[in-house]
Amino acid sequence: MSTRRAGPLTGRVRVPGDKSISHRALIFGALATGTTRITGLLEAEDVINTARAVEALGAAARKQGDVWEITGRGVGGLRQPDGPLDFGNSGTGTRLMMGVVAGHPITVTMMGDASLSRRPMRRVLAPLIEMGLEILEPGKETLPLTLRGTSELMPIVYRLPVPSAQVKSAVLIAGLHAAGKTTVVEREATRDHTERMLRHFGAVVATETKGAETYITVDGDAELAGKDIVVPGDPSSAAFLAAAALIVPGSDVTIEGVLINPTRTGLYTTLQEMGGDISFENVRDEGGEPVADIRVRASRLKGVRVPAERAPSMIDEYPVLAAISAFAEGQTRMDGLAELKVKESDRLMATAAGLAANGASAQVDGDTLTVNGASGLKGGGIVATHLDHRIAMAFLTAGLASEAPIIVDDTNMIATSFPEFRPIMETLGAGFDEVRQ
Ligand code: S3P
């Protein structure tokens, strides 16, 4: 697909439901007794794969009108699936479900696409093995994997070696099934949707800060009861619209009903520091999460230094931030990006390569990415997406204001997280062209 230089982007739009919250709503609904009703579930490939997985494990997940109804089987009540579970492109679905499988006396083969099959699973398997999970191919650390869980999981205290909400969540989910209290210790705050939603379902989750660390403890032998969930708009999807509105002259866009949980808003803080005209309007609480309408107007941006501590709260947003940093005046330096290397692609390299292909000066030095802004981007290059939805959307966004069009080699993966990306951008006034390669 190729971009076209856009005229002012204007209008009020909504983005689909948050991906992290959607996965969790399906999984906790499956582990609860009774019915969970989910409004605003993200109907993208990653989440649909999680819905299929919980169904294969014996829960029911059906859409009635606009609402997804999940009939759960209770903590420890899921059953042996008939075949392998295919998680497609989704690291979140895979890793959270490893925590579920760990707590059931079932043997499950998990698989995924070429991108997911390269991603590290040891970070999740290590604590789960400590609790009692078995891998049938000992020593293997990438999908496909066959795992055997147990109804006799041991509780543990686990200090996260990497700042990962997926690892934290997998251990807490397994902890629901253990006999006793399971604690995860984190140094850097990662997204806390698991903690919030588990409480909503009736689990006992305690959070305590001790010095620089946070101790998150879940009580085992938990009982979850089906609940109503309203999924707010995904700030990681809204990020592309906000970025586009900033760089396309004359734009004024409002994105309604977006999640503004502080563990997710690092990008918006950074864009404001860069001089972006961004305001959170009509701030409210919806279903235990803070939500706002985000208004963004085209702005002259200046380069900033993004501190490493902010990385967990904007980890999925670096590709788009880097792409629009080319439009800023001066240098934007992003530190602490080690985790970007193990996402759907090596996003550090893919982002730098995409920028270089389009005439920007970008350097990777260890875990730091630096973009030398030139108050614009030449464009004219081809971006290799490496099966990564966010690389595709980041450069389709930057191409709305580049001098020459940007060609993105593969846009199929956008359907994993934000199938409405193109129609929503078009509603605002953007246009794209199909290209033959
Ligand atoms: C997610 C956590 C993050 C993020 C991913 C979703 C989650 O991954 O990149 O898109 O829902 O818990 P890590 O936990 O591996 O950082």
C-alpha cells in the first residue's frame, strides 16, 4: 500500500476496543463461573484467536447483538482441547494462556505464525515451570510447544527480570490456581489491567510498594464470578490518529472514549513535551478504567529525550513516535528500548530501516534510537514490515505528510490489532493507494 499526502485531517472518531483489555476479558470470563458480557471487544485477529482458544478449552464465547457473552467454567474448570491452539501473531494471547494451561491438568500444544514462532517464551515458562508446569520438549523455548499443566500448582514469589506485563499476568493467572499466595515483584510499572480486572471479577489482589519495587500478590484457590465489562478505546491504536493529526498541517481530530490508564499514556506525555497540542477532554471512569476524548491539533514539534523509565508505558508506540520525529525540529532520543527487539519484529531495526529508506537520519546505538528531525520526511522508500502491524501503521501514518509517498510492503498484519485503521483514517480525510509490487 502507498500513502498520499493528505489535506487537513478533521473529525470525531472512535477507535476499536483496547487489545490488552479484550484478551483479559475473554480469559477471565472463561475462568469465571456464570456469564461475562463484554461490550466493545476488539474484533481483531489476535483477540479472535484468544476467543477460539477459550472455546477449545470448554468455555463458550458468542456474540449476541453487540455484546460478547462468555460462559465460563470456573478457575481450574477448563478441559483438554481436541487439537493445538493457534495464536496467530499474538504474544499476549499465547503468554496469558500459558498461565491458564499451567493451572489445569491438561496437555496443550500452542502454535503461532512465523513472527510469533520466533519470539522468546522462556520469560514466561521459567516462572511457570517453577510453579509446576511441564514442557514436553524440555529446553525448547519457542512455539510450537506442548505444555502439561497441573491442578497442584505451587505459589511463588517472582521478581520480573524484564518489565513485561505479559509475564506478570501469566504468573498472576497461574497464581489464581495455586494453593496459597503468589507474588510478582516489579521494578518498573507495567500495564496493570490484569490486577484491575481480576479484582473486578472478585479475586483478592494486593499491591504494595516497598522502596523502588511493587509487590503484587494474588490469593490462590480463587473464585471468579462472571461480570459485565466495557472495553475502552485502544490508546495504542489512537496513537496513529494522534500522530497523523500532529504532522498533517491544519488537522484537528478528536478520538472519543480512549483508555488513559497512566500505565499506557507515555506517548501522549512525550508528544505534549514535543510541543504537540493534545488535550484530554471529558475525562471519566468507565468500568474501572480512566477514559477521555483526546483532541489533537496539528503542531510544530521539537525533538526531546524520552527517558528509559517511560518505556513500559509506551512500549508499542515507539515505531510511530520515531516515524513522526522526522517531522520535529532537532533530535529525538529514545532510551531503554531493549524490549522493542522482541516484539512482533525487531522493531528497533525495522523502525530505523524504514526511516533510513525514506530519507531520515536515524541511528540505533545499543538500546537507544535517535532520530535527527528535519522538520519533514522525504519519503519515496519502501518499508519492510516483517509481519509487524505497528511497523506498517507507523509508516502509513508518517507517509500522510511526507514529500513523496511511502510504500509499505505488506499491510495484512494490520488486521491483527486495528482492522479499521484504513477506513477510520479515510473518514478523517486521508487516502491510500494499492500498489502492485
Ligand atoms: C501487553 C504487554 C506488552 C505489549 C503488548 C500487550 C499486554 O508486552 O507490548 O502489546 O497486554 O500485557 P510485554 O508485556 O511483553 O512488554
